[in-house]
Amino acid sequence: MPASSSSLINPVLDQLAGLPDPDRELLAGGLPNLLHYLAWVPDPRDRRGVRHSLVSILGLATAAALAGSRGFTAIGEWVLDASPQVWAAFGVRRDPLTRKFESPDEATIRRVVEDVDADALDAAIGSWPASALRSRQTNRPPAGSAGRRRALAVDGKALRATHHHTTDSQALHLLSVLDQAAGIVLNQTNVQGKTNEITRFRPLLEPLDLTGAVVTADALHTQRDHAEFLVTRKDAHYILAVKKNQPSLYSQLKGLPWRKVPITHAENDHGHGRDERRTVKIVSVTQGLLFPHTAQAIAITRRTRQAGTKKWKTITAYAVTSLATHQATPTEIASWIRGHWSIEALHHVRDVSFGEDASQVRTGNGPRVMATFRNLVTGILRLTGHDNIAAAQRHHSRNPVRTLTTLGISPA
């Protein structure tokens, strides 16, 4: 997608334009150059009077978030304190007479973030980690082959602090899809309230290549239309939780002769002050189940107890999958079910490390765009081997130049 005609293209991108695609996508340690993708976003401003390119503002805001900035004030301060090397790399304008850098101030950054097309930004930013993953997966087997099938998790999150600035007093709600293995968000879309997640499922996944992938989702998305869309339209598979919001299907699953089905996978876990034992049973269902394309039914039994006690609590959950026995092993299916909670872990990081639920960014597209920056930064840090997000933010805050390498930007 070409850059908008109203965008002021970062000078760094001029250097990229003459390179072959593989070279342009593998600068600075093998990571794609983020600025190349930000150039896809159309500039919402009137070209007259524009002093700072959209690419440079969005790039600097991302770098500031990488260094731990949580709001516009902190972003503005980080940009002001950045070094000339960082300003040059992001294409910050120079005064035509003095040749001194004139970095964008907080007010400029705020206006741009609140007005930018959030859908276009999510599409552009979602393409960046997808390219990074492709560059890292040089030995990936063909789509759909067993052993390394892609697993994507879909889930929603409300931005609690935004409810004061919505017409219906409901918090802004976002639906995201995350690559389980890499821990990166591939796309995000806005929804109007929790119940409307269902209507945004297809628009969220439509732009993505899902061939051979398996998509996991909670019971809200155990919808027949979703199953048909994934299997027949996207050539993908699903693992969907089943609860009492689908009473007939739930009753069918619960009524299967599970006592006669052997345990196909078991694991023990100790942490967070409790012990957990998980067992998985899987049975093929060739006909009669009230859900399209279902090949197997799944029962997950979790037994938990607080450390140091003897009383166990047992919960059994059910799921359905379009994967047949020859397409995935029980261990893989169990891993993907457990891996679905990686998206919940991301939401926890956004709240704890980025203070999302307490954020004072509440107007225009600001809340969603800031959530996009948080998704991107967390994914980048995961992709570059950082397990402790807070420590990684401190690492980048001590030296702004470090953000360049992490974002795949060649120093000017």
C-alpha cells in the first residue's frame, strides 16, 4: 500500500525505496524497518502548515512507549530529551536556516494520535510483526503440516478508564488476535460493547492469511457462522470453548461417555501459590454434534488446590475442534488450549507495565492508538527475547538510541 499523498515521507524511507524488498525488510539485526510500515497510514491533517511528518510522529511515539512512556506528557518529554541521532533516524525536521532539529511537542503528538485513522494504523502495525515472523521462520514447514501449525488466539479487552468519555458511558472495547507462539498482536478492531465482539470476529480475521492455522477463542465466539468462516472461507481450523451460552451443544458434550475415554494428555503445574493438575480427553465425533465441521470433542479437567492444603477443587470444561486425529496430536491440542491464555497475559501486561486501565488518554482515537502502541511494543520485546517487559522498558529508557535497533531502524 503506498503512502498517502498528504504524508510527508520520512527521509529515511527515501533510502529504503531503492533497495530490494528482502534488503528493505531486514535492516538492523534482521528486523523489518517499522517506518516503512508506518508510511502506509494516511495523514489526517491538512497539508498546509504541516511541519512534522506523520511517520516521524508515530515512530517517535512508538519509541517513547518502548522506553516506558504511558501518556502524552511522558511521550512529549521523551521526544524532547532524545538525542540528535534519534531525531535524525526518525526524520525529525530541521530548521532550514539554522539546521537545528525541531522535534514535535506534546500538543502536536496529542493531536496526531487522537486524529489518525486507527484502523489503518492497526493494519500497518499488524503487518510489521507478521513480516518479522516471516523473516525468523526460514525453516517453517508448509502451512497445515503437523508439528508447527500456527495458533492464533482471539479475545477482547475493555479500556476501563474510557467510560467517562463515551456517549453510552461504556468503556471502549477492543478485539485482538494474537500469535500464540510469538506473543504478538496481528490485528485489532474496535467494538461497541462486549456483546458486539461477535460481529467483529470476521472483520478482525478477514485480512489475515490463516491457511492451515488454528484459531482459539472463548465461548462467546463459539458461533456456527464463525466456524463456517474459518473452515470454508479461510482454510483454517478452530478450537472453541463451549459453555452454557450454547445449551444444546454443551448438553451434547457433557453427555458423551467420557468415563470410557482414556486420558490423552496430563500435566502438573506449580506456581502462584497453588498446585494444578490438568487432564485432557479427546474423542472423535463423526456425526450428530450440533456444530459445523467438528471433528473432535474435548474435555479438560482441572484440579487445583492452594499450596499447603489438601482440598482439591475440580472443574471440567469442554471444547470442540475441526482438527481430526491425523492433523494434530493430543499434546498439541492441549498446548494450544493452554496457549490461548497468552492473550490474557498480554492484557495483564498492558494493565500492569503500561497502566492501561488508569490511563488518562480518553479522547478521540487516542485510547485505541495507545493500546496499539502497547500491543506493538510488547510484541517487539517478546520477539527480541525480552521476558521482563518492565525491565526492558527501563533498558531502553536509559539510552534512547537503543530503541532504533529494537525497532529495526538504521541509525541516520
